[in-house]
Amino acid sequence: MLINLHCFPPFAAEYFENGHCHPCHSTCETCTGPTENECLTCASNLLLQGQRCVNVCDEGYYMEVGVCAKCLHTCTQCVSRMNCTACMKGLQLQSGECRTTCADGYYSDRGTCAKCYLSCHTCSGPRRNQCVQCPEGWQLAGGECFPECPEGFFKTKFGCQRCHHYCKTCNGAGPVACTSCPAHSMLQNGLCIDCLASQYYDPPTQTCKTCHESCRTCSGPGQFSCLTCPFPLHLDRLNHQCVPCCAADASPDDQSCCHCDKTTGGCINASPAGKRRIGAEQQLLQFGEESNSGAANVPGEGAEAGQSRRVWQQFLTSTSTPTLMVVAVSGCLLIVTLFVVIFTVLQILNLIHFLLYKICTNRGNELHSIEACNSKFGYCSVY
């Protein structure tokens, strides 16, 4: 294919063949043949890619001075020869370069190298606990890099190793290499021992100490830190104190004993409501005694009335509040049930009377009077 000088401007969009000038393809400004793949230059709004004029460079090419230049063979996309934006499969993109592996301080994130956490030398992810190697002089512990092994780890030639789970700090592997213990445990010969049920943990001394003699279990020192009590003592939950049951005539404010519930056996003065109940019972008891003494002075009534009052008083004072409530509710239900039964019976009787009246009326019409009906059948006499 030859270019004849006669085909150049003003006949630039032509090529010479067989002694004649022929027009180029419409996308070409100059060409060597008639097809779109034989362009030499392109119009000002098009880019020359190989020997073809295009609007936009294909994937694997980048635009450079009106021409689409090919990216490096490792890139599938780029913005310049040294700046890739996507890599071939199996390669990692890092700072515009396609690499087989990410550099130190980076990790692979779906084909792109992302920066590790600042304390990691190499890593498997972006978080601080995803370090794989640490900078020189630093220690790897639980995926993190530290200047020294942190609490709960001890140093070995392979890095920081985690202490046994019994220990807070340690100087070696196993449960008997502890140097300090978690809360509520006491260090004894390198071993962390939990406090006994009859002991409490003392944070200042980091030791287990025995509860007060009145407590079965406790939360601290002294008689006012009890959690549970030994038999026959009971727990006063207001004072956290183990005390015996009070005598019947004891004051509600007596702190050396507790008024015990006859049903459950537990303290009922462990709350303000319980103390109010004790006061009310004592008032009732006093009122009963006064009533008894007054009844004794009434002629012909004192003995029997006094006996009734004593029985009623004994019932009230010996019965717990829930039992009294059950009795009261049962009585209300009984009254309601009785009312419903009486109402139903009255309604049925009323219906029977109405039906009898209708029968009598019909019979009376046939016999021309209710009296005749009654004399014949005998059941209209109620009217």
C-alpha cells in the first residue's frame, strides 16, 4: 500500500492505491487503507489506539497525548504506565503497583493492599489485635504488639504467652506459677485459691478472711455483713444481721432479735411493712386483753363473751396476712354465688307462673272463662 503525494492535503482523508486516491474510513483523519483498523491519525475528538480511532481507551490502555498507550502486562487498568488501578488475577495492588504479595505493614483486602494498624509490623487485618509480627523490640501478645508483655502474659523466647486462667499475673506456664490473683481469690504458694463459703475477700490485703461467728456466709467483716445464717438464727435483711426469734412480748424496735413468721419461720421485721404488721398485731393483742377484762364485768356475759373474744384474738394473731386475705376473698365469693343462685331460682319461678297464666288464658277462651278452665283442669287456682 503506497501513499501518493497527490492524496495529501487538501485531499488528506484519502489513501493511494492502483494509481488513484481512495477515501479513508470515516473515523480516520489519515489512513493506509479503507477499514477502521488502518488509521494513521484521528480526528481531534477521537483517540488513536493501535491503528483504530476510538472515543475512549479500552481496558488495559491509558490516554497519553491523543493516543491510547498500553498498560504494563501486570495491570488490567491504569491511569499511566507506572500507575495501575487494577491488577491481573492473583496479584495485589499496592500504591499503583501490582505485586505478588503485599509489603510489610500491609495486608491483602480483596486484591488491594491496605495498611496495618500502626503498631504492627505485619498483620492479617486492620485491627490492633490482628498483628502477625511486631517491630523489633516489641512483644506480640494475643495478636497485639506491646513494648513489654502485658498483664496476664509472661515472656518466652517465642514471645508473650498467656498465663493460666487461674492467675491474674504469672512468671511461667501452669496454675502454680501465679504472682497475683483475680478478685475473690487468694495467692498461696503460687496457686490462686477461691475463698471458702464461710470467708470473704479483703481487697486491701488480697486475702480471704473468716466471716463473723454469727454469719454462715458474708460480704465483709463484722456481724452486719451476713448473707445467710446458721440454724437456729435468722437473717434480718434490714441490718444484714443473724439474730434469734423474738419473744411474743418483744418490742418491734428490738435489734437483738427478729419477729419470726409462724408459717415460713423467716424474719418479718426485715422491712418497714413487716414492722408495721408487728405493731398492729401487738395493738390487737392489747385491745383483746382490755376487752376480756371489760367483758368480765358485764353480768351474765363476761365468761362467754370473753371466751369468744379470746378465740377471735387467737385466730387473728396466729394467722398470717395471706391466710386472712384468702378467707376474706372466699367469703366474698360465697356471698356472690349465693346471690346468683337465689336470683336464678326467682327467674325460673317467674317463668313458670307466666307459662301457667298463658295456658289458663288459652283454656279460658275455649271454655269462655278462666273459672270454667279452673273447674275443669284445676291448675289456674293460683291466679
